[in-house]
Amino acid sequence: MKKVLISLSFLTSLGFSFEFNPQLQVYVQALENEAKKQNTNFKAFNYTRGEKIFTSKHIGKKGKLISCTSCHTNDITQKGKNISTGKVIEPISPNANPKRFTKVKEVKKWLRRNFRDVYKRVGTAEEKGDVITYIKKSKIKDTL
């Protein structure tokens, strides 16, 4: 396992990045098309905007100050823990967990649920795309 993580860390440092399967690529393209309709100034999804959405704190649906990092931690290549249930959450970064971002239905479900939990609303197409971009491009931190 340690060899795999070291190999992944090495590949990531060389610029290796997880690529979405064709179904996820179609979904991201649909989000981009929707974002362009909603905002004529929209150019592309943005890592920095996604990071801000993911890390900024808000009064969530349970009345407590939370962010996505409350459960997923600041290092999304590591395991997190659901703050309500205590359940361990596998890394959300597909660069650390290849099982992530493989099914469009699951991605839609968790984006919908997590935006409602943290922001108390549905995310816009631009916000969803920005968060996906942030998660996809997050690198495994070198622990050597």
C-alpha cells in the first residue's frame, strides 16, 4: 500500500492527473453548457473558485458553522469523517481514491446533498463545475 501511495505521489508530482470516464466528461460538459447559459461571462471552471466553495464556512442546514472540509478535511486525498454520523469517509479526491467520480448518478447525488447541507441550497452549474475541478486537480501531498 505504501508503495502505491509513493507511486501515486510521484506520478502526481509529474503532473499526472486523474481523467474522468466518458460519462463524467459528458456530465461536466453539460454543466459547462448550463453555466454558459446562466452566466454570459462564464469562460471555464476554476480550481481557485472551487477551492473557495469547498473550504468557506457557512451556517449549514443544522444551524452550525460548517464547510465541505468539516467532513472531508483540508486534505481531500485523506479519509474524512461525517460530523453528524461519525462515519469514516474515504478520500474524495479521485487522485487518491480511483473509485470516486466514476458514476454520474453518485456525483449528482452527493453534490446535491452536500450543497444543501452546507449552503442550504442547490449549487449552480458553475459552482458544481468549480468544485469538481478543485477535487479533480487536488494533488496527493508528498509525505516523504
